[in-house]
Amino acid sequence: MDTALPIEYHHKAYMESIPKDKLKRLAHIKRFAELLVGDPDFRQDLQENHQNTHIVAQKYHLEINIDHLRSFWHRAYMPKRRSKEEYLHSPLTVEWDIHLKNIRDHRDRMKTQNNIASKNEAFQLWRTRQLLRCDDTLAASAQGITHPSFAFELSEGCTVGCWFCGIAADKFKGYFAYTKDNQKLWQDMLYTLVNIFGVDTVKTAFCYWATDPSDNPDYASFIADFHHITNFLPQTTTARPVKDIAWTRKILSLYERYKCVFNRFSITTLSQLKAVHKNFTAEELIGTELVMQHKQALSSSCGKSPSGRVLQNIAKLKAAGKDIDKIKNDLKLNDEHTTIACVSGFLINPLTKTIKLVSPRASGLTYPLGYKVHEIKTFTSIESFRESIYQLIEQHMPTHMPNHYRIAFNKGIKGQLLNSGFQLIAQLRTLNINSYTDAEKIGQYLLSEHNKNKPYKLALKELIQSGCNIFSACDILQSLYQYGVFEDE
């Protein structure tokens, strides 16, 4: 496939290149995988009829030969998964793996798309620092975050109330209706952001956060506008896919038309999974990932982040003297999954007229929701919206390290002196600082606990007083600032 294609055409080109008979086969392999992971009744039926899998296929309306997926589920063949001879006994498994690779490649392109330079240099430098800092501090979550620059909330609060909500959404208070005035505000907001940051930066935004898209009956109209302005249809993730079947079919119809990126249904109960499979055919959901969050799902499919509402509930259970390690194991919590927050940029709600500058953080006492709110601005018109965006950039995104900035390395960074400088080592990167005059001496100063948290102006002054070259000291400190190695607290 031509990698020079714009991001909005990649997924569409791939999906429409698949012959209809193969696409149907892939849809039913996908349905089989969903049942295997999410439905214990299906797993029981498969075990009891492992020599007569056609019975299982007929019962669950699977139009494939389950025997050709044996390396997925059969104990005798699972050890041969991804072996050279797998195609001989499990050709459909091999076909599915090739399809998944294409889907993952597209997700990697989405992450690359997010990294296209913004028109606004200050924002671009700020965002790069946030990404590098996340790599140092977010443990296993770091590599899974795509860092879109914008998220929009088209409601206030959420009706779902998932116990595992990583950002502890408040109760539902209302939605942003698609009135004539609101339509104009929405479109003007998008045009303003495209003008300030560039369409490539805006197009990978999504339209939910501590909200569920299904809570806004006009949601499809808003994302259709988004596509009209950016030429990209945002991904939709909903935990209420069967709340309003007609609403969901609108979303599926938009995907079928534009095919920009897969949608997702969060499956919170076994009954919900069964309802999804009852109301939507395998073919209808070929472009929708089912994220198995319910307790009957296989553990590998639904690890939860101990943040947000989970963190709140754990604190209550701990205070009551409960065995927290057992509870975390039962709930499939993973301490290395530090946050579900993914936006490094602006969280915008046109209903509450708020703009939040946010960035991911490891959840804990300081950031229980797994993200930092740097500042909140309000707006009343498109003019004040534009002004608020520029104010957030000016106040929080200096292109050079300010005098008051504290010199303290990210918690995930370790340092050591070298013969001609020093080295910083983090989870996903290593920095060698050795091509400057007095680099070793400057490194000794920076790695000393005594000098931690000193403001940049004082640190620079003390380095110069100790005899360090002023230009080297400035260059090293400013470079480290741009590399995102200092805490942004």
C-alpha cells in the first residue's frame, strides 16, 4: 500500500481492497474471537463439541470452518501458534493475523499523524516535551498512548457510570444540542483550531472524554461536521452500543462511508455482549472493535488501570482493611497500566464553554484521574475561544526554559557521570551529554540531590560561579528542557 496516502485514505484503501468473500470471512473470524474471549458459554460449547465444531458454528451463526482456527483455541495446536506449519492446520488464523497487522499498522500511522509538526511552534515544542516526559514516567502505559492534541466533550457527565472509569466521569448533566447556533459555534471552533494549529494536528481529535457519545443524540451530526472540515471522521468509543440501535447504526453508517479509523464498543457485561451480537451481524461490525471489560472475559483482554473511580474504590476498601492485592488480582488491575488519559493538549467542552490544557500523568494521590490540568479557561463566543487558546499557549508553553523553572529530573530517570560528561537513562531512551565544555562538571551539579528543585536562574548562576562555561551551561540546560527530562509539576 502507498504509504504516501493521507491518513484519511489509508484505512479506507485497505478495507476496500479486500474481496467481499474474504471480508465476510474476516468478519466471522472476528466474531469467533469475540465469543472466545468474551463468552464463557461459547467456550464451554466449544470444549464440549471440539470434535464437531460445525455444531458450534451453526449455533452461533459463524459462517466459517472453526477447525481452520485450531491454533486459536485447541490445546494440541495452540503451541504451534505462529509456527511455519500453522497454515497447514489453521489457515484462517494466519489470515486473521495478516489482517490484524494491517489494522495495527494503521494505528501506528495514527500515532505518527499526531506527531506531524503543528503550525504553532510553541505548542509543538510543548507537546514534544510532554511526550518525552510520558515515556519516562508512565511505565507500561507509555507506548500505548497516541497523544492526540484535542478531545471534545459534547455532553457534561456520563450516564454509564462504569466502576472501572479511569477518569471518574461525573453524573450526566446534559448535552450540547445540534441547534443552529450551536452548529455555527462548533464549526467556527474547528475552523479556528485548524487556522491556529493546522488541519493535520486537529484531524486526529475525538469527541468524548469523561462522557459517552451515546448520551448526545446529535453526536453523528457533530462528527459529520468534523469530517467536512478536516476530511477525517473521529473514532467513536461507546459503552452503550445497544442503548439506541438507530443511533448506533448512524455511527456505523458513517464508518462505512468514510472508513477513517475503527470504532470501539466497550463491553461492560456479558448480557451486553450477547445483545450486541444479537442486534448487529458480524459483517456490520467488521469496522468496530469490541473491548471486553466484563468480568467473564479472559483476563488478557481487559486489564484495568488503577486510576479514577478504581483508585477511589481501592482507597475505600483499603480503609476497610480488605486484601488489596487480592482485589487487584480479581479485578484484573495492573499497576503498570498507569493511566487511560491520552491527550497532550486541549480538552474542550462547548456545552460548559471550558478549555482545559491537559497532559497524561501516572495516577496516584497527586493525579488520581491520570492526567494533569495545567489550567482551565472559559469562553462565551468564538472570539473569546480564540483568545483563550492563545492565552494558554502563551502562559504554559514557553519555547525556552523560564528563569523560575525547577531543575528536577523525571522520576523515571537515572543518571551517571561519564569521563567527558554524563548520561541519563530512562525506560525508553538514553541521553549522552558529552559534546560540551565542562559537561562532566555540569552533570555532577545536576545529579546532586543538593541541587534538586533549584530554579533555572539560580542553577545557572551557581554553575557559572563554580567556573563552568556559561555557554555550555545554558546550552545543556536548555537542551535538557527541550528533551523533556525535567519534571513538569
